[in-house]
Amino acid sequence: MIREQLKLYLILETSLLQLPLADFIVQAVEGGVTAIQLRDKLSTAKDRYNTAKAIKPLLEGRDIPFIINNTADIAMAVGAHGVHLGGDDLPPAAIRAKFPDLLVGYSCNSSHDCDIAISSKVDYAGIGPAFHTMSKSDLRPVLGVDGVEEIAKMLGAIPSAAIGGIDERTAPIIKSTDGVCVLSALCKSKTPYDLARDIRACLQG
């Protein structure tokens, strides 16, 4: 199931939004977003909780996983579907053991990351950065198309989505993953419905 839901995975940074949160979420989903991760890395835990609580009802009745970046406690508190982890977060195996009902995603940039993802039996992996991006200050080595493909092969049967510098121009270039994660392009858009629709169209082409 999660493999299909990675097609157009929105990484949400609410500080970038050009529309009210509810309007943005509804437009993005109706335009074709298939999963949403709340990142908001610079926000306090309380603010992220309140934002997550506001988003959750907007997704009711929709087959769209709602993922919280880094913090399983917020995910559990708001009834989100899962948590996404990176190398500096708690080990995915520990989260899996403590919260067996949560989807667990993991960021992969190297063979070491892939070993952790595989041994922890994560539900999916984010592979990146695929291209250069300004959305992260602690940027790991840019993989490029070939690097993304290499990591995807290492992950074997684990579903994956490319992340980093993905927009309507770069999304069609990625062929080796189940989908793409989009942050800046969608969050900064004043017409997220149109952009999400355009990205979905080019992914299906």
C-alpha cells in the first residue's frame, strides 16, 4: 500500500506557505498529493503538535498517510500514521519496537543508511538529496540521478521516494523510485492544486 502512496509525497514547511494552511492542504491533496509529512524543523514541539492537530481532520476519509518528521510522540498524540527519521534521530528499530503500529520512514544517502533501513525493516525510505536544495542547511552529498538509482537498488524491496530539489522540471528525471518528495516547490506555490496536478501528470507520463 505505501508504495503507491509515495507517488507525490509532500514535505510540509508551514513557514513557506503562501496560503492559509487549510486552503493549502486541500488544494495540494485535490491536485494529487498522495502523502504528507509535517517537517517544520524550526518550530517548537508544541507548535508542531498544534499544526499536526489542525492538519489531521483535513485528511479524514482520504487515503493519504500523515507522517510526522522526527518525533513519534507527536505522531502518537495526534493519531498520525507514521514518523520519518534521519541519521541523527532515534534509531528506527527502537521506534519500531516501541510503536509497532506506526509507519516508519528513514532517510538514505549511503550504503550505511541502507543497511540500517533494511535491518530495521522500515516501511519506506527517502533517498536524497537527489539534486541541490536550499531547504536544508545540513545538506548531505548530492546523489544525482545515478546515485538515487544506486541507493534504490541497495534498498531492494523497500519502497522509496527521491527527495531534494524536486519540482515539475526534475521530477520526471527520476525513474528508479516509487515516487518523489516535494518541499519548496509546492510549499511556496500560490497555486498548489495546479502544481501538484502538473507534477502528477509528468510522473505518469
